[in-house]
Amino acid sequence: MDRVILVDETGREIGTSEKVKAHADGLLHRAFSIFILNSRDELLVQRRAVDKYHSGGLWSNACCSHPRPGEAIEAAARRRLREEMGFECKLEPAFSFVYRERVSAALWEHELDDVLLGRWDGVPDPDPAEVADWRWIAPDDLRSELRRQPSAFTVWFPLAFSGLVERGLIPEPERI
């Protein structure tokens, strides 16, 4: 049974919960979102496996998950990127944010989300139980897709992506 780390709004650990219960009850817990850029400044995005217990079939960042109790965010992020997408790269903390969004009639995402950023060129080897599809996309094309089809993306993805853009961590398109 997967457990998540419950936190208060400041990030102080206050206990643990079974993962599905935390999502059903909307309990604030620690999570992370990994964004990967290649040498052309394209972002790696994945479409979550359709059978995921929430947000199945939606597009999202390269990898997102929860640290295990007692596991540091950076170690958890490296582990899950390897397990989910089949590669490793250096990851740097970018920022953190708290959000609360309904993801189904019975489930909430209420997370303190640590966003990490990495650079990598290659072809991922994703776990099909986690990932239905993946692609590299230019940030400007991604912005257009988010405007045209917001419901095709996970609820946390535009929040984290916007945070990276606001902090200047996602390259802006060149102005002519």
C-alpha cells in the first residue's frame, strides 16, 4: 500500500496517509513534478496511461509522483523518473507551490508540489503501466495547446508550467 507524506501549508510533515485515501479526502500531501528540456529547449511531455486511478489519458509533464515517507524529494524524483520514463538526468529544484483541484467526482489533488527541472536528450523507454505516449514539444506550441484544449492536460500541469515560465526557467520564443 503506497503512503504519502502529509504536510501543513509550510511544508512541515504532520504524518502519513494511504495514497488513495489522501486523494479521496483532499488531504495536503507532498508531491513532485519533473520537467525535462532537451538541447532544442523542447519539453518532454507524457500522456498518462489510461488505467491510472486518476487523470488517465491526460497529457502532463515528464514525470510526477510522491516521495515515500523518509525519502528526500530529489531521491524520489530520480527514482520515479527512472521507473516511469526509463532514464536518469541531473534534476534541479525550481520552485514549490500548493494547489487543490478536483480530479474526479471522488478524488482531489491537494499537494505541496516541488517542481524540478532537468536537461536531457534522448528517447525515453517508458513503463506502459504509467505512460501511454510521450513527445517533445516546443514551449510556444505547448502554450497554444493549453489554450485550445485545457481539458487534455492534468490539473497541475498548467500551474507548474506557468510557474516555470514566470520564473524565466522555460525559454521564451525568439522575437523577430
